[in-house]
Amino acid sequence: MEWVTEVIGQYGYVAIYILLAIGIVGLPIPDEIMMVTIGYLSSIHVLSYPLSVLFGFLGTVTGMTVSYWIGRRFGKPLLLRFGKYLFLTPNKLEKVERLFERYAQWTIIFGYYIPGVRHLTCYVSGISGINFRKYFIISSIGALIWCLIFVTIGYGVGGVI
């Protein structure tokens, strides 16, 4: 986590954007801890609270959009070809798609709060072929709430320390 703090300290909001974008795509970056740290840095006036939320939101939405399109373009063909090694038959894949379509909005929004699930919901949204506009609106709402919560937690902790 120290290197994340150093990168943010050196590159500021651009680092927040890039780290969140690549973290949502799936690289191992501790997103929640990073957002709380960003909130703390905002509370001690190293960063601006509104700009921290804004760049966090933009980075998150960018990562989710990239993941959606990767899933849309490559996900289903890969799962159909290699899914048998994961015991995922075409029939099971179809059932998962139907379930996901039915509960997509709740899965996308609440999936933010479960590490790992947040990343998978983006890919599964693309694989299942959910309308991009619908996905974008739902994921943007979830991203904004997620960013506000974690930056605010860090900001509040900074006020106590």
C-alpha cells in the first residue's frame, strides 16, 4: 500500500484515475484501502475532497467500461471454448446469463462492495450482452456511491486522528 500512497502523492489525481481504472479491470490494487487513504489525504488537505471523488469516480467508470467491452468481445467465445475446464457447459452459461439479466441492476450496484465480485460483474455484464446504456447508468450510480462512501470514511478518520 505504501507504493500506492507514494504514487498518489507524486502524481495526484491522475494516479487516482489510472490506479482505479486498472484496478477495476482486475490488476491487484487494494481499491477500498486506496479510496480510504485518498479520503484521509483529503482530510489533511493534501488532496481536495471533491476532486478525489471525481477522479475516483472517473477511474472506476473507465475501468468498468473497459471490462464490459472486454467481456462483450472476448468473454463468451473464451467461455464456450475453455469453460469445460471450469465445469461451465453452454447450458450452464445460458442459465447464468438469464439469472444475471434478471438481477443485473442489483448485482452491479451491490457487487461494488464485495472485492472480486466488483470486477466479475463488469465482465459478466459484457458477456451476457446487457444493453451498454443500461449497464453504464447502473454502474455509474454504483461507482459514485462507492467512491463517496470510501473517500468519506477516510476523510472522517482523518478528522478523528
